[in-house]
Amino acid sequence: MEIEERKQWKEFKANVKNRLTQDQYRLLCRLHAKYYKHNYHEPCSCNPKRLLQWISDIDKVYEKC
């Protein structure tokens, strides 16, 4: 994970509440696509399980760096 992405993710984790802002949502989608090698995709926010899984996935990438 690049330095700027690490900073963004650290800020994301510090500021995430019950709902994601549009910027947080896009960051999550962009990072997940990059590190899990799939096309950029914005899953429906009506399915929080997927978003929570993606957050967990990015946490794993963050911890490895």
C-alpha cells in the first residue's frame, strides 16, 4: 500500500461512523478494486455486509505494510 493510501486509510478508520460519506465510500471501492484486482465497482449500500467485508479486506492489506 502506498504512503498516501495508508494516510487515507488511517483517516478513514479514524472517522468512519455508522454511515460512510461519499468520499469514504469511493475510497473503499477504489482501494478494494486495486488490491483485490477487480474492476472498480460500487456495491449497493443497502447491503452493509459486503461493505464491512471490504473494510476488513483493506484492513488486512493495511496491516501487512
